[in-house]
Amino acid sequence: MSARLAPADLLRADILAMKAYHVPDAAGLVKLDAMENPYRLDEPLRAELARRLADVAINRYPAPDYRELRQAIRERFGVPAGYDVLLGNGSDELITLLTVATARPGAVHLSPWPSFVMYEMSARLAGSRFVGVPLAADFSLDLPGMLAAIEAHRPAIVWLSWPNNPTGNCFDEAAIGRVLDAAPGLVVIDEAYQPFAVDTWMPRLPQYPNLMVLRTVSKLGLAGLRLGYLSAAGPWLAELDKLRPPYNVNVLTEAAARFAIDHLDVLEAQAARLRADRDALARSLGALLGGLPGAAVFPSRANFLLVRVPDGPATFERLRARGVLVKDVGRMHESLRNCLRLTVGTPDENQLLVEALRQSL
Ligand SMILES: *Cc1c(COP(=O)(O)O)cnc(C)c1O
């Protein structure tokens, strides 16, 4: 082997050209950048979780079919009778898996845009073509644009983040129905923010043979576990399961997820609190940004708020200097210029955010 062998001699050009997924250092900052639930479990529950984890045989591989966890998910998360779930190491893994499975030569993956960056990233890595259909100016679905793009590109998958990350809104249900009817391939509704939107397409799976519903426990308050699930008609799950790395969900995640599902009422109460605090935060931000030229607070059904400020990059830096980390999404897409995405935190954190923002405009 040549001593001078370097990555550039071996790796795909598209990978060499990529930038690594950048996660900013949040040390010492109020962390409102990643849609995490700010609440932890209380001390008695944490002690009980520790006992459950202590019982797990970490010398053994996971049971390959995750039968009990799948059953708990089906029962507690409203999966319709006769439908099952495929588990992923976060829903990110399921997005990759679906993309790879459908990346036949010439395949197109399509999503309204801007939306979740992983849809495009996965398509690129799988070698398929990604088509982003611009959202309307108010971030609603441009239905004629979507239908024309579906007709022109015949996508293998239409991704619909519902609510949409990073805009926070839910697309109109009748418009989604039209997309489902028009799509020649799969329509995957990504319900990562379902705990905050409450509405769901899960019960409608039997109505649409090309519908899949993707969920995660991350935004509900278990981002560290890395657990996502996909529900769809059985034959699809059976094919996709061939691609799933055999032990993609580890035994500690499996045990912790079962524990969390046993105590789902606690997480649901946290989500309800965050929904109420989201609406209160939206009102405070509206009052603060009200008269400013170009400023806006966009309606949200998620656990974050998209706002537009007069100078996004400057406000982002000033907020960080004042100890508050948010997400600057202004460079993601033309329509998001000067936009910041603010995760809803605890009431104290939200108040800190509003005060810091007042001094950062
Ligand atoms: C956060 C997010 C995910 C990723 O969830 P993980 O399960 O943590 O991988 C998927 N889709 C959307 C739209 C998200 O915002």
C-alpha cells in the first residue's frame, strides 16, 4: 500500500465535495436550536429507568425482530389494525433506507422545498435525482406546482414533512389528498412533530395504498435514544426490512423506549405544556417584532417557531453573544432569507429568548 494513499485517491467525488453535517458547540448556551424537549424525566422515573437498564443483558445481541417494542409502539401510537412498524436508528436511518431502496436508475425523490434537509442529502448519496418544489410565499403547499412536478418527474417518493421543518406549518389536508391520488409512487408523511401537531395521517393508512407514515420519538423528548418507526402496508415493510442493518436498534434503546412508552403520559404532558408555551411565545414574539419592517412570526404546529427579522445573521450572532443558541436558516433557501428557527424551551428559557431578542434586533 502506498504510504501516500489519501482519501481523495479513493473516495467518491461527491463525498469529497460534501461538508460534514455541522452541529454547533452549545456549551454554556441556552440551547434552542435543535427542537429538543427541554424537560428531563423526574428523579423517581430516572431511578426506575436506571434499574430497568441495569437488567438488560448487554452481552447479547438484540432480539432481531424487536417483537415487544414493535407491539408497544403499535398499541400506544395509534398504528391501525393489520399494520406494523419498521424500526430505525432514528427516523433519519429510515429516510436513508427508503431512499436507497427506491433509487433505481433514473429515480426521482421529490419534496416541497424548503423542507427537511435529509431528504435531499439521502437522495444525493443514493445517486437519485432530488426535485424540490418551491412552497408558496406563505409556506403553504403550491398544489398546482406539486401536481405538475409529480406529472413531469414521476417520483418514486414524495416526502411531506407534516408539520414542515423548518417552516412549522401543516400543509392543507385536502391538498395532501390530491398529492396522494396523483403520485405514481410512495408518499411518505414525516410526522416527526406529531406530538405538537396532534393531528396525524396514521389512521388513514388503509385508505391510501401508497401512503407511509414516518415517526420518531426524538422530538417527544427522547432524542438521545435514536429511535424512529415507519408504518406502511405489510409487503412494503417486508422488502424494506431486508435493507435494515440487523441490530440497528440497540438493547439499551429498546429497553429505554419500552420504559418511556410505559410512562407515555409524562411525555404527553410535557408536549401539551410545550404546545401552550409555543402559543404564548408566538404572542410575545409577535408583540416584539410587530412593527418592524419585513419581520414576521409564522404560524407553527411544531415545537419551534420560524421568525423573520430585519437582519437574520446579525441577530443570530447577537443572540449567541447573549448566551442563546438558535438556528439560522436564512441561507437554506431564498424564501427563508433573514429567518431564524427558535425551539420552544421552558418558560424561563422562552423569556430569556424574548429578552435577548429584544436586544439583538
Ligand atoms: C428531526 C427530524 C427528523 C429526524 O428525527 P430522528 O428520529 O432524530 O432522526 C426527521 N424528520 C424531520 C422533519 C425532522 O425535523
